[in-house]
Amino acid sequence: MKLGDARSGKLPENIIGFGRALRRAGVPIDSQRMALAIEAARLVGLERKDDLHAALGSVLINRQQDIEVFDQLFSALFRNPELAQQLLAQMLPKVRQGQPPPRKARVQEALAATKKTKDGPRQESEIQLDAAMTASDRQRLHHADFATLNASEFRLIERLVRDIPLSLAPVHGRRTRAGLRGQRPHWPAAMQHAGRTEGELLWLPQRARQPQALPLLVLVDVSGSMERYARLLLAFLHQATRAHPRAVFAFGTDLTDLRPAFKHKDTDRMLEEANQRIADFAGGTRLGASLSTLRERHARCLVGRRTVVLLISDGLDTGEPAHLKSEVLWLKRHCRQLFWLNPLLRFDGYAPLANGAQVLHQHADGMLAVHNLSKLEDLAQAISKLMKRTSNSLIF
């Protein structure tokens, strides 16, 4: 037990410990926020638990999806003094014990990291967000293949991929607005401005086309060969594509609509619902049949040949190549561009030898690697480069 000094007791160290527990749960917190939390706790005092909860939440949380994590972790740490003896629990009066509500997976992992075994601290070789990772550890995780990660590294990478953006350049839509440049005058805006200057037309607005975010259609392979990548890529896509109109489907032996799951703001809730919806996880791959279902039931997801399709698969299809080719050609005719995101590009000298991989390689507008953190960070830039080129065999 840490004693602290006589002037401030254990308050600063315990607030820092609570902040570290939040970071283990995937909440982005830096040293400045921890300092603000210490000052906020000193100002509101420790007499009322709800006041301390509101004060810490106001300075430590800035994302909607982290509020529930903060509430559950705060409640858990302040309910059990032995679990949180270094995280503020001993500073507050005990509350009534009761059956706690189901905790999120991120909260359970953060709480497990604070527990100690009978023989001392946990000996698991886990890497936490607030741990003293060396530069070599960070560099290795940055370029490590997702399929080679151990359990603790996998949980860390799963939290890190949620903060990687996928910002694609907007395109010009059909609707127009008043602007400085355009092909035709915008007479309604011109008359409106003239009315403000007593009939004098000081400048002539032009009709400029409004920029629009590119709609995305994402197809994620959840077969057995993609089992190690599917969860990480779904967590990545959930946060990275929020700025775009999107339709997300999972496919294995059948097509699963994940749009209801992707409506959740919290990634953990999205993964829970996706897990309930996907019935063919870690099974086989029938991309041709899945694209047929997409064409028959969800063709409206392809908006006016402006949709960018991200097909995430290793190409190990078990269906008929002729059927797959016909469905891929239909998809190409109804989308803006088709990009194949292939984790097998982690191998030097990779060649698409499987029948399904040959079809995708022949008709995709580009093939990109998504097997590690570094490739995901460069994904938006790589897609933007491919969109400006016409070659169908570029690899980044």
C-alpha cells in the first residue's frame, strides 16, 4: 500500500492509477488529462461519490463510446477496495454490495490487469498502453503480422486499430451551391446578395458542385483462413469509416448484413452484435454465392456507380470460378472502383494461384495489404493513389 505524503495523501497516485486503468480499457488519456483529473478531484473533494464521478468524467472522457466504459470501471474500482487499493477505493466510504451489471470486455481486461496473484504480480508477458514499452517493442508491434500476435498483443492491437482514420478525398456531387468558381451563375444567390446592398450586384456567385463523401461497400471474409483478421478489421472499419455512407457485409458460406451492428457508436457493442449475426464464422468461403445474394437483395447499396467497394479476403474461394467471375464483373459494372484488401500480401513474392484469387486479381482495380498496423495506417493514402491511376495490377 502506498502511503503518499502528509499534504495530499494518496490522491495523486490513485488518480494516476485510475487513469492507467482507463487507458488499459482503450480510453485515450495523456498526462495532461491526468493532471486535470487530480486538480478536479481536489476541487470537488471526496465527500460525495457522484461529484467525484462527474468531475473525473468531465476531464478524462471526450468520446461518446467511452462513457459506458468509464462508468463501469469507476463503479467496479470503487466497489471493491481490495481490487482497487491503488486506484482510489480506500478514499471513499463503502457502498452497498450488490450484483454488478454485465461489464464490457474492455473493462474486464482493465480490471484483470490490476489484480495480483498469490505469488505476486501477474507474470503474463502482456503489453499495455501505459506500460513502459521499449522502442523495439513498439516497432515490432507496428509491423507484426496479426496472425503472429499472442493474446495480450492481440487485445492491444484491437484497441489501437480503432483510432486509425480512413479519410478518402470527397468527390463532387450533382447538387450545387453558391461559390466563387463554377460553370454557370447562381442567380438566386446573386439576387439575395443584391437585396442586401440596395440592388447593387457587387459580385456574381457561381454554381459550384457540392463535395460529397464517397459511399463505401465493405465485404469482409469471415472464413476459417481469415479468422485471425476478421475481428481486428471489423473494429478498424467501425471507427475509420464513420465519416462515409457505408454498407458492411460479412461473407463466408453465406452473406450477413452487418449494417444494424455498425449503427452502434461503441465498437464493443458492434462486435457483440456482429458475433450474434454471423452464423458461418470460421467456415468455408463462397464469394460467388455471397455476391449473388448481394445482387439479388442488396443491390441498392451500390449508389449510382459512385460506391467504392473494399473486398477483404485472402481469395481462397471454394466455389466455381466462372460463377465468381460473372458476379465480380457485375459488381465492377455497378461501382466506382473495386479494391481487394488481401492479408496474404505479407508473404514476399506472393502470387494469386488459387482460382478465386486469380479472378479477383484480374478484375480488381488494386490490391492492398492489411496484415499489420503499419499497412492499416497507410491504407487511406494507398487507396487515394490507386484511385488516381488506371492500372489493375498495382500492389502497395
